[in-house]
Amino acid sequence: MALLQQILYKVKIISVAGAPVSEVSDLQTDSRKVKPGSCFIAVKGTLTDGHSFINAAITGGASVVVCEILPATLSDNIQYIVVGNSAVAAGIMAHNFYGELSGKIKLVGVTGTNGKTTIATLLFKLFSQLNYKCGLISTVQNQIAGKILPSTHTTPDAISLNKLIAEMYAEGCTYVFMEVSSHAIDQHRIAGLTFAGGIFSNITHDHLDYHKTFDEYIRVKKQFFDSLPSFAFAISNADDKRGAVMLQNTKAKKYLYSLKTMADFKGKIIENSLRGLVLVINDIEVHCRLIGTFNAYNLLAVYGAAVCLNENKQTVLQVLSGLTGAEGRFDYMVSRNEKIIGIVDYAHTPDALLNVLATIKNLKHGEEKVITVVGCGGNRDKAKRPVMAEVACQYSDQIIFTSDNPRNEDAAQIIKDMEAGVPIIARKKYISIVDRKEAIKTAVNLAGQQDIILVAGKGHEKYQEINGIKYDFDDKKILSEMFQLVGK
Ligand SMILES: CC(=O)N[C@H]1[C@@H](OP(=O)(O)OP(=O)(O)OC[C@H]2O[C@@H](n3ccc(=O)[nH]c3=O)[C@H](O)[C@@H]2O)O[C@H](CO)[C@@H](O)[C@@H]1O[C@H](C)C(=O)N[C@@H](C)C(=O)N[C@H](CCC(=O)O)C(=O)O
Ligand SMILES: Nc1ncnc2c1ncn2[C@@H]1O[C@H](COP(=O)(O)OP(=O)(O)OP(=O)(O)O)[C@@H](O)[C@H]1O
Ligand SMILES: N[C@H](CCC[C@H](N)C(=O)O)C(=O)O
Ligand SMILES: [Mg+2]
């Protein structure tokens, strides 16, 4: 049980009605999870409005209701608290409920279209190797010190998020590295948290189904930096067109990283091959295992954050040089007889696909073919489909369009949306195969000695979501099984 008054600390209350209640057993934004004594917070969502479930929550046992609009009829023995924004209230209340712990650990948030998982995971690995107990909140998995927990979102809802941070604190974690998605910022999942630092990777086309315009997407991402406290650090990518804008109104201490211009954290690529990257970072040469220019940016962001967190520069670079990236990001394998190269990557935006394919192009020695297998997710930004197809065609010798997670859409129609982006000159080099396993198999059959197969879009995912059901599916496992069979 927790005192209601304490949980409401810092919440902007407009009015209070009904019967006074002093304690609640927990907080819930979902009426279906309410228990006797719960405080139900009615949040306006994207599909429905939590206010329609106030009665269901009361029937379920809620004793307190936090809402933006008071119901027409009030139930007996229930306290109603009217707030300006229930989602913001949920964030602040969850933070209070779990002991305001974000300020007691060092919480670092990473935002941007691409690179969040990579940067957060590298920071987690780096600080763990520097002998700190750390937490990780990411798309691939959550981790509390060594314990791995499954992840359902890039950034969990406010209640799950604060609960997770509380578990991390209880386990003795002193650092938590987390991804901050644009959905999370917009839906106030991070409201109430105190960040020690924020990192911006980049912003390119994605999620326009949700944010509607690119300007709005930028505005939402910027809000994260606008809300950082003055004692925090804010690190941004000087080479991204919007890198400066992100820090324009932040109170935090500002730092920039760059491969192209003068910056606090300045990098230069000396070598970029399948063996990894050789970089000079602020005059120190470092050999890294990560591949591709985009990873040079991720490494610079990680280095910058570690320096801002007062770690020794030499030690940081020493540890960084041994680190591998996150699962399903440029995961590299070679077929039996060492003939075909396979790369599984989570590129599911035009920019990510472009970066990965440009990296592969740079790494080629000669006339090897690049065969790309790619699809787009259903119930997500439709505008990126033709653009991803165009990018795939531009940088590949052969392309197989296939399904990703169709969710509630028709996989064949998603592929048609992609095909609309195929340039006329590329019409002869693509085929479409809805069944993703068949598509991967076909790519392996098409590949000759030394050719490179890129399987893009699903990275670490272990399922394919079709009409609400998650079927077992693992690009890496399928590709490696087929690679075992390749005898040519
Ligand atoms: C579009 C979106 O972001 N939706 C998220 C949002 O749900 P919503 O706004 O649609 O909620 P809703 O269904 O309209 O319901 C409104 C309210 O009524 C409540 N309700 C609903 C039904 C009921 O019977 N009783 C009840 O109380 C709900 O609990 C909710 O509080 O809030 C929920 C709780 O936080 C999230 O689980 C849900 O994520 C959905 C499943 C999702 O797929 N989200 C993706 C797009 C997402 O968030 N992705 C980002 C990463 C993106 C990236 O950068 O790559 C992420 O952070 O994971
Ligand atoms: N700094 C970067 N710039 C551009 N592309 C990148 C960068 N880092 C990674 N990528 C590409 O984007 C893909 C996704 O990377 P990552 O998972 O780190 O990003 P993310 O921001 O966490 O994505 P999500 O929003 O889906 O969680 C990678 O598989 C790679 O193709
Ligand atoms: N976090 C991203 C993941 C997309 C991954 C891709 N495989 C897809 O299903 O579209 C999203 O929810 O939009
Ligand atoms: Mg991620």
C-alpha cells in the first residue's frame, strides 16, 4: 500500500471529487489489470479512451480514479482526481509510487531514428566491463545486471518502466541505459523521470503513420532534450541536419560528436572493413569490432557519454575496442565451405537500409553480387515502403521482396506497396515471395561464391506477427541452417 498524497506529489491537480481515500494498492492504466484498492488512471489512447473504462475499473475494485474529465455520475466510496493530462500524471505517479529512483541512479536515455539499441547496449556492456552494476532497457531485451528479461516495447509504459528501474535499483545497479522512442516521449511514458544524460543519434524517415509529419516527429524527439535538467548532459550528432536543433532549448550541458566537423567528440575513420573499424577518436587510435560508418557514429556517442560520466578516456577506448554490438545488427555469417556471406540486420527504415547497403558496397572486394531480402511491417508507416524498395534496388544486384511482420495487413498488398518504389531500370532484378523462409532460401540458391546476402528488417526478432499471432521465426537461424546445407 502507498499513501495517495505521496503518489500525487508534483501532479498538477485541477479538482478533487468523491470520497477521500488515503492509500492505494497499486497504479493501473488498464482497467483489465485493476485489483481491489487500485488507483486507475484513465488515459486517452490511440485506439480508445481510458475514460470509457472507468466503470469497469471500479467494478474491478479501483478505489481511486485519476481522469481528465469527471464522469457524469460518480460512484460511492470512490475518490476522483481530475488532472490536465492523465498520461503525464501516470508518469509522475509511477515515479513517486516506486520511490523516485531515477534520480538515485544515473539514468541515460538514447533517442533517434536509428542506433538507439546499439548505443544503449554498447553503454551497458562498457559500464558493466568497467565493473558497475547496470540496467538496460531496450528493444532487444531488458537486463538487470546479468539477468535477461524479455522486452515488449523499445520503451515500456510508465508503470512497467518505473517498476523495472526499481528492480534495477534493488539489485544494486548504479547506471541504467535506456532507449527513448518517439512514441514514448509523445505518450509521456518517461514523464517524471530524472535523466543524468540524453543522447541523440539521428532523425530520418520513420513512424509518419503516427506522427503524421516529419516536423512533428522532430518536435517530439526534441521534447526529450527540452525536458533534461541543467545538471544533465545532452550529446548530439553534429553531422545530422537536425543535430543542433535537438539541443537548441535544452538546459543540459551540450556536447556534439562528429566525423566531419569540429566537435567535442571528434572521430575519423582510418579503416572500415569486415574486420571492423579503425578510428581516431580525439587523437587516440582505436580498433573496434563493429562494422560500418554508422557504427563509427554509435561508438562516438558512447565514448562521449562515458566521458561525460567521468570515465577515463584511455580505459573507455580500450574496453570499447573489444565490444560487439547488439544482436541482429549487422550479424555476419559465412556459409559452409566459406563461400557465401550472410548478414542479418534490423534495418527497417529507408536510412538504416541505405546505411547497411552502402556499408556492404564499401566492403566488397570485386564483382560479388549483393542479394537483398527485405519486407516492411504491417500497421506501420506505409510511406516508407516504396522508399525502402527503391533503396534496396539502388544498392543491390538482386532483390527479393518478402513479408516482415504483416500484423493485421495483407502481406501481398504490403509487397505491392513496396514494388511501387522500384525504378523502371530495376524491374528485371527483383522478385517477390511472400513466404519469408522461401525468400531466404531463394536468395541462398541464387547466391554464388563470395556473394553477399542481406536479410533486412527483423534482426533479433524471433517471431513473425500475422493477424495477432506471433509464429516462431528467426532470420539468423533460418539463414544459418540453409548455409549448413549449401554445398556449392
Ligand atoms: C500506438 C501505440 O504506441 N500504442 C501504445 C499505447 O496504446 P494505445 O494508446 O493504443 O492504447 P489504447 O488501446 O488506445 O487504450 C487507451 C487506454 O485505455 C486503456 N484500456 C483499454 C482497453 C480496456 O479494456 N481497458 C482499458 O483501461 C488502455 O490500457 C490505455 O491506457 O499505449 C500502450 C501502453 O503504453 C502501448 O502498449 C501501445 O503500444 C502498442 C502495442 C505498440 O505497438 N506500440 C508501438 C508502435 C511502439 O510503442 N513502438 C515504440 C518503438 C518505435 C520505434 O522507435 O521503433 C516502442 O517504444 O516500443
Ligand atoms: N547510427 C546509425 N545511423 C543509421 N543507421 C543505423 C545506426 N545504427 C544502426 N543503424 C541501422 O539501423 C538498424 C537499427 O539499429 P538499432 O536497433 O540500433 O536502432 P534503434 O534506433 O534501436 O531502432 P528501433 O527504433 O527499431 O528500436 C541497424 O540494424 C542498422 O541497420
Ligand atoms: N520498433 C519498430 C520495429 C519495427 C520492426 C519491423 N520488423 C516491423 O515489424 O515493422 C516498430 O515497432 O515500428
Ligand atoms: Mg531499438
